[in-house]
Amino acid sequence: MKKITQLLFTTFAALSLVFSALGSVTAFAQDNAPGTDDKYDVVLTKVKMSNLDGWPKQTGNDGTAYTGQKLDRGAYFGTTDTVQGAYFEVHKGSVNGEVIKEGLTDADGNITFTNLAAGKYFIVENKEKSEVSGDEELANSAAVPVEIELPVFKADGGWYTTGEDAVHVYPKNTVDKPTINKVVNETDKHDTALIGETKTFKVSSVMPEGIAEYKVLKFDDEFSKGLSYQGNLKVKLNGADIDTSNYTLTAPSVGTKKAKITVAFTNDYIATLKAGDEITISYDATINEDAVLGAENPNDVKIIYGTNPSEDKQKEDTPDENPELHTGGKRFEKVDKATSEKLSGAEFVVTNEVGDRYLKQTVSNGAVIKNEWISSKDNATVFKSDENGYFEVIGLPYGNANQSAKDGETTYKIVETKAPKDYALLQQPIEFVVNSSSYYEDPTAVELKKSDSQEVKNNKVTIPQTGGIGSIIVVAVGVVLAVVGLFVKRRVTK
């Protein structure tokens, strides 16, 4: 019996050693190979790069191999900038496989895909669902789609799991967007003009990387009330006309004030565009009679673009400086030089500074709708002082192209062609200066205040007087004496 008991004890002891050994093997297996039911997290960080030269890199910021560890972005990428609102999808098995996870990157450019089973996945950026802000539209990415097979093993042993030990991936993009520029002649954002003078406005835009992926590309151009649309609209790509079937044009009739023009390109046409292509849109416009003299008459242009076709997710961009035209004017008062009495009925013509061109105005319903310079004085517009001695000249350009409305000035002349009754005609032209404050003190103010008028002074014509009543009496006496003498002479002769 005692021997049997010893045998059983020995047997159980042996079995215990066996289970212990099995337990040790099991523990070893758990430390060195993932379980079949284990789950994994993937942390994606969308990095914004200035360029992708030299990528992809194969080592971490400390010189070790990158295998999925969390990186010091500043050291590794040379930037800490990330992109919020990028939309990613996790596809199972292939790029076109079932979407099992999806979402937007947060304010730090991160999104975590949790509870993924072992297997192969492709993480694909879906730009049509992105909500990236307007100044961060994404260009083509060198790291999308991201192919990953879970679990991912670490270089120093073990594998990435969940939470703080999740695998990290860093798809990268450069940030790019269409450029936009607007000029009011061939080169300048500022210019000055006569009322009614035609200027050709031009919008230009250079296409970015990834333009073919865009679903929206539209240009909106809206005038201020002082500008009128004059037609002659042209849409070109790299200098060649774009067929009208490739875009939808919304434009008003010629002469429309505060007009709005829209050019919206079709998706099929957008897909043919390449990085570096330049689209230009040009048309004619004029300053009209509603322009505030001395102030900017701006043209508000913007480009609406993006990979997300949803109306409320489109990006907008505008030029750094809105283009504008401006024109000016001057007020005058005709007065008596000695008494400052207001004089009506004086007539003038206006010339350029040299004096060889004369101003002709076209007036409709009491408003000046067009100014032009002509060579004939006889056909020039005559400006006449009213009962208060007042007259004005409006719609004259001042300064030079590329000078803003508040800068620059130009000298002109008025030439009197008829003086007020009983006043001497001025023999020399009178110079006057047009600038931003020559018509209104502050043309940008809510309530406009007229600037002081320039006085034009005349001398009254007087008849020279050489004596008074005494001389008249002397003449009369002389006449009487002459008559008496003639009478006496006749009597003596008889």
C-alpha cells in the first residue's frame, strides 16, 4: 500500500511538472506570437509638408528603422504642421475592398481606427468627403493609400497592439490650391480712367497638383456699383480659347451695373487639367456715373474649388489685393475779384495739362455717362457757371496706373471762352489738380462732404472817366460862345 501511495505521488508530481511545462510554453507563446483573436489600433496622423522631396524615408528621427512607432514630427518631418478635416477610409483586403472604418482627422491631424482584426488593410484618403479648410486644399499624396498588415512587428521584438502601444502611420501631403490673380489692365491691380472709358479686366489662375481630382472649379466675379460690364468675355487655357461646352457661363447684358459673372467648369473638363495649366478669364468694363469720385471702385473676384462637391464644403480664395478703377473731379466758383460776388454765365472748356486736347462729355438724363479727349476746341463740352457761380468737372482720371485711389494726382486746365456780362475775359488758362480729395474731402466716409471749390476770379469792365460836371459846363459855354460869335460875324458882314 505504501509503495502504491508513493507511486501515485510520483505520478502526480510528474504530471504537475508536465502541466507546468505546458504552462510555460503557453506563456512563452503569448509573449512571442499574437493570439488569433487579438485586436489592434492604427493611429493615422496627416502631415502637411511644403514638399515631398526625399520621401519616403526608411529611418526614424533617431536613425533607427521606422516600423510603425510614434515619431517626433518636428525631428522626422521637419514640421509639426498637420491637416484637420482629411477623410480616410479603411478598406479590407484591397484598395477597393469593403470599407470597415472611416472618418475625419481631428484638430491635431489624427484619427484612430480601433478594434481591427489581424489581416491586410488599405487606408485610403477620400478627398470628396474631406472638410479641409480653404487654405489647405491637398495636393497629390506620396503615401496614400497606406497598405498595412496587422499585426505590425517592432524592430526590437514584439508587436504593436492598442492604445498607447498602437501602430502609427503618417500619410503626407503637400498643401496646394489654385492661384488667383486679377488685374484691371494687362499688368496692374490699380488704374484710373475717364467715366465710360473701357478697360480690360483679366483673372488668371494656375492649377495645382491634384487638379484632376477636383469636383468643383468655379470663378465668381462681382462688380461694385461704380463699374459696368461691357462684354467681350474670353475664357482661355494656356492662351488658347476653351470651348464653351466645357463651362457654364452666367453673365449679364452689356451695360449692367454691379454685374456678376460666373464661369463654372464641368467635371469632365476639370479631369483633363494638369498642374501648371493657366486659366484666364477676361472682359471689358467701365467706370459709370455711380462711381464715388476719388474712391476705389473695386472688383470682388474669388475662385471656388475643391475635391468635395458638396456646396457647403467648397473652398473659396480671393486675390491678396482686390483690383480697382478710380476717377475724380473738381468743383469751381466764378467770382468777382474785388467783391467775391458769385458770377453766372461764364463759359469754359477743359484741356489736358499740355493744352492740346479738349474734354467732350456725353450726358444722359442729366448724368455724365462718357468722357473722351478730342482735338477740336469747337466740339468740346462747354461748362457754364450757374446763378451761384458754380460749375464742376467730373470723371477725370488722376495719377498713374498701379497707383491706388488715394495716391497720385493730375493737373488739368480750364480755358474761359465767354466771360460773365460786364466782366473781362480771362486771357490765360487756369490750372487745377484732381486727386482723391479734390471732389470729396474723404471719399471713403459714410457721409460724403464736398471739398472746397476752387475760385475763378474775374475783373469787371469799367469805362475810363476824364472829368466831372465842370468839364461838361465848360464845353457847353464854349458851344454857346461859338454860336454867339458866328451870329455877330454875320451881322457885321451885312
